Amino acid sequence: METNLEVIYYTLVAAGLYFMSDWLLDRIEISRGERFQNRCVRSLVFFLIILVLAFITFGLINYLVLYRE
């Protein structure tokens, strides 16, 4: 049963990370004063943002789950 809850937690967090990464990318582009012209660069920046946030967040969740047990 707890494994099912962990899957739900990770899925909800992943959805939140997607929206947070999109928001951060928009903030970066606004601070630059323009959108990234190359779609590949925009995708790469988005990927790097979500990757860093995922490592931090999933590591924290994993730590909290292991610490709880």
C-alpha cells in the first residue's frame, strides 16, 4: 500500500515540477527581455531546470521516506 502512495507522491511532485520549470523559464526569458529564439536552446534550458529541481526534490522525498522508516 505504501508503494502505491509513493508513486502518487512522485507523480504529483513531477507535475508540480513541470509547471514550476515552465514558470522559471518564463521568468528567465522576461529578465533577458526576449524569448529564446532557438527552440532547441529553450528546450535545453527547460530540461536543465527540471533536471536540477527533480534531483533536489526527489532526493528530499527519498530521504524523508527512508528517514520515516
